[in-house]
Amino acid sequence: MEADGIRLNKFLSEAGICSRREADRLIEAGKVKINGQAAATGQKVLPGQSVTVKGRVITASGRKESHKEKQVLLAVHKPKGIVCTTSDKDRAPNIVDMLDYPVRIYPIGRLDKESEGLILMTNQGDLVNKMMRSGNAHEKEYLVKVNRPVTDDFIRKMKKGVHLSELDVTTKPCFVAKTGEKAFKIILTQGLNRQIRRMCKELGFEVRLLKRMRIMNIELGDLKPGAYRELSKKEYHQMKEAIKGSSNLSYKEHKKELSDGR
């Protein structure tokens, strides 16, 4: 560990506990302590200090041992009804418990409870952080079924970008193509909260099925709901090459870096 310490969210991420974003949520919820005292967001862990998450001890030496674990990267078919957060607030079964994988892994990004399809899970903290940065513009492809016939006007507006009144933001232009009377596929490079559902709602449509089919070069294929597979060496190397130049900084860290002129 660095002599001047390491940011707590990075510490937990590299220990394979959760992503940096999830770590910040746990810290804000008072679930993380340093030397028995509730930790604060942005706090650093100093050499010799002990960190606990929900009562589980994660020491500096334990963190070093975590690097000896086999690196895991799985493609998982998340079923409808399963949540991707491990928050105590959601009573629904979560994807970590569903898989019950022998090594502690966590999802890269999210799919909402009502959605299904491909999600990647790993114990590699830096990989999560690079792929979670919205500015890195990694493609995600979805199959969507709605409650009424898809029109040319609907496709045109979805492609151009839709203003989401709830978030007060307009979505980026994207690829959209009709695949059936009441179905279409869409490829996004941003990940706003419940983005596709909100886009459809703004245009008077209701989503009946939302299934993620692809993340970057990784495809869902014929993977059954609840099942998983390890990425092939080819898939892994193609993905690593694609994110090679991506930032693994959090939004706040990136903003500080820019303001410091680095």
C-alpha cells in the first residue's frame, strides 16, 4: 500500500469486494468502517489500518492476498426479477447470490429488475472501473418489444435522440432498427438510468420486454436465463484491446484531474 494511503473505494474494488461505485454507496450507507469508525466518501486507508464491510474485516494484507486469486470474467444471462445491486434496501434476489460463485465477483454495470440478458461479472476492479465510465462509449445492444406497432416516426425519433423529462437530458443519437411489428433493436453508447424505458415512455410506448444481447464484442448467444460461461481468450483479448485507452477514474477523480491541469 502507498505510504500516503489509498482511496477507500479503490481499496475495496481491488480487494474484489465490489465496484468503486458500489463501494461509495456502501460507504454512504454507513456499512464501511476504518479502525472501527464509520468511513467517509473519499477517505483514504493508511498502512496498518483495518477496514470492515458489514462487519467483514478487509485488511491491507488481505487485499494483497486477493491478487493471488484467479482472475474471473463471466458472461451471465440475468433473468427477469433479479437485481444487480447488493443493497440491503432491495428485497429481491440479487445476481451475486443467484450465481453463488466460489470467488467473490460482482457485475459490471446494471440491468434493471424487469430486464434480462447479458451482464458481465468479474473480480477485476480496474476492469469494472474502465468499462463503467460512460465517456468511454462502449456499445451495448438490446432487443425491445413494446405494446403497440413500431412506426417509422418512432424509429426516426429514437435514432435522433429523445429528451427525457424526468432526467432533463436528451439522449445521444444511436442505431435503431425495426425487427418486428412491435419490436426493435437499439445500440447505445451511454447508460442513463432506465434509458430505453424512459425513451419509449416519452414517445408514448410501453416496454413489454427488454433483453440485452451484446456488450462490446461479447454476445449473449444461446446462454439460458440464470446460466453463465467464462469468456474465451479471444473475447477477453478483444475486449481488453478495446478498453486499453479508457479512463479508469471515477467522475469526481476525472473532474479533479482536469481542474488540476493534469
